Amino acid sequence: MNKLAAASSPKSTASSTEPTVGRRYPRAVRNWLIVGIVLIFVQVVVGGITRLTGSGLSITKWEIVTGALPPLNAEQWTSEFELYQATPQYEKLNEGMGLSDFKFIYFWEYFHRLWARMMGFAFLLPLAYFLFKGYIDRALGKRLALVFFAAALTASFGWIMVASGLIERPLVNAYKLSMHLGIAFVTFGILLWTTFWVFGHSLSAKPGRATRQLVYWTMGLLTLQILLGGMMSGMKAALFYPTWPDLNGETIPQILLNAENWTLQNVIEYDRTPFMSALVQLLHRTTGYIVAGLVVWMFVRIRRINLAPRLNAAASLSLLLVIVQVLLGIGTVVLSQGVIPVAWGVAHQAVALLLLASVLWDVWLVRGRAFDGSLL
């Protein structure tokens, strides 16, 4: 019998609310997965800083190997700066920028890419060792393959996003930015779910169907909210309506009530008029209120049934994070007077990822299944 499978069954029977423990992978594997979660979280935060400082277009080439080294002398810095000076962003937004300012935005994009390369080594080298030692079986291997595929897709979409801002446009395409961010969050979610699976801690009893459906709906709408947040960020929509709870004194912006503005051109060429900025911000706020309400409802319902301390803790964490997230969202909007505040925007994105992790933990627990080896 495989030594991993031999340890897969708990020696004692759990009570109806105790966590079940599944397949026992070596501690090194479990720690490796936790480190991976932290690395992706940091990458998302660095990506937020890169975006909000306008640094994403400072490196105009995608050189996976040779791009690992930054410019090392004055000649190389001049060459990189000249490449940037040929971009629409420099010509339309940053004309007259000095070399020192260029070095600042270059640093964040370079660090964002460097961290991605480092993550690759941090995943692949231990993986090779674990495979050699026989620590990873087929079941875990399939899940890790999905993580690697999602990570590669995130990196590829990152360059597609950057390329969209190097020709004609001075900024990256908001829809492509939203997809890049969304895939990064999906990668994080898959790895976190895999980590839950490896640790094998679920509940042998599960709440009723209504409670489970409530948690699933919360997860689904939160996913939609994250995508809307990506579009709002890419469109810099907060700059058009930096007020709360209204939108420049209106509940629904007048531009949305004019049927003539509902055209495909306004959707595609979203930066020509404030139409899409108004629509996306209205949707983002409305969905945010709904998600917050669902999390509160979820918390009350789970605490009322009091099925297990672990589930109560997960619901409490989700409630705390959604309160913080709403406050950060409001603060980011009202402080976006001419420029989006970097610290607030990055914190808003970081807490969104933590909230996703918390609600995903809720989903994992309410499934209420003993370890069965299934992905879902």
C-alpha cells in the first residue's frame, strides 16, 4: 500500500461536528502549499501597487530569461528609457518625465515580474524534489497541474494586458486588466482549495440546504464583485464619481438614464465618455452592498445553527473582512480627488483577496463531506 494512502484513514471516528482528517501528506508538502499561498498574495499586492503607480507599461518587452536582470549601467538605463519614451503613455501622459521618475515606475514593474519568476522557482524546485521522493500522488498531482496552468495563464494574460497599452492607448485595456486580476484570484483560490484538501479538515456533518446555498451564492456574487472591481480600477472610475453614498449627487447617474448612451461603441471605447465609468461604479457599489448583506445573513444563520466552532469562526472572519472591505472601498472612492490613493487602493485589493479566502473556507466547511478525494 502507498505510504500516503496508508495514513489516509483516521484511527478514531469523529463526532458529527468534529473535523475529519484525510490523506496525510508530509509536513514539507503542506508548508510548501502555505508558502505558495503567501507568495501569490504578495504578488497580487505588488500588482496593485504597480497598477496604481502607473508602472505597468514601463517595461516594453517580455523577456522571460534576459529580462531577469535590470539595467546595470547608465547606457542600459538610457536604452530602456528611450523605449518607454516611444510609448503612447509617455507621449500622452508622462511627457517630460525625468530618468529618476522613470526608475521609480520601472522598479515596480520589474519587481512584479521578478516576484513572478521567483514564484516559479519556489513552486517548481520543491515540486521536483517531492516527486522524486514520492510525496505527491496522482490525486494531488492533478490539482497542482491545475494550479500551474492557472498561473501560466495569469502570466500570459499579464503580457496581453501590457501589450494593449503599448499601441495607441496610453493605458492598459480595462477589460484585459480585469481578466488578468480575475485569473490571478482564481489561481489563488485553486491553490487555497488544494491546501484545504491536503489538510483534509472538513466537517462530518453539514448545515441544511438553505444555509449551503446561501454560502454558495455569496461566493458567486463575490467573484462577480471582484471582476467589477478590476474593471473599475482599469477604467479609473472612482475619479469620475468620488462621492458616497451618492454618485456626484445622484442615485443613478443621468448619463445612464439616456438611452442614446447605451451603445456598443461606448462599451468598447469606454474612455471616450463617462458612461462605462458610471455603469461599472454603480454595479460595483450595488453588488458590494448585496455581498455585504449576504455575508451578514450568512454569519447570523451559521451562528444560529451553531454546528461547529470551526464554521462559526469562518463566518465571523468573513463578517469582519467584509466590514473592513466596505470601509476601504468607501475611503478609496471619496479620496480619489484627481488621483486614486495608492495605499487605500492596494489595501482594498488585498482585503478583497483575504475575503475571497475566507468565504472559500466557508464553502469548504459547509460542504460537510468527509475526505473523499474529490476536487469539489
